[in-house]
Amino acid sequence: LVPCVPWQSQTSGQYQRRVHGAVSFFHLLWNIQFLVYFCYCIVASAIANWYFTPRDEDGKKDLGRSPVLKAFWRTFRYHIGTIAFGSLIIAVVQFIRSTVKYVEEQQKQKQSTSESCFLCDSVLAQMSRMLS
């Protein structure tokens, strides 16, 4: 008997490994983008804290204790959802672009070329440049 459900076929292990690999790769992309933009937000918050701190009589700025830690807390408390959503959008575009590249490489190995893959990849490259 040959089952009609793909995850119950004879190559079930191979299918599960591919799905697991794709999910892991997507999580990797999302985590990288999240950490990058979380750090950008911490740096921007610390710089804004420095810039908007008034000078005292001596002309010095008193930032208090650990302005970077305060910037971390401010980013964590007020901006983590925005960072997570923005990094999700960028990760989805990167994942689609990587998938198109993978399909294109598989087609090159089979000696069949497709102009639509190249067009789709160039459009996704422009989208990822605009989002970054």
C-alpha cells in the first residue's frame, strides 16, 4: 500500500528533516534580525539620552549611573513588540528570498532555467534593501 499523505510516505524522515530544517532556518533569520535591531534600538536610546540631557553650570552632562542599562530597560519595556514585528517582516522576506534561491539552484542542477525565479529574486532583493 502506498499512502497518499506525504508525511506517511516511505521518505517520511526526509520530509520531516526538510520541514524541520526550514523552520530552524526561519527561526535563525528571525533571531538574527531581532538581535540586530534590538541592539540598534539600545544604541539609539542611549545616544538620545545623552543628546537630550541638559548641561549643568560647568558645561558637563550628568547622565547618571549606567545609561546603557537604562537604555536596555527602556527598549525592553516599551519597544520589544515593535522590534519583534519588524524583524518578523524582514525574516519572512529573507526566507522567501532564500527559498527562491534554493529552487533556482535546484533548477540549475537539473539544467532547466527559469526567468521567473530570477525576476522574483531581484524583486525580493529590492524589498529586503528597502526594509533594511
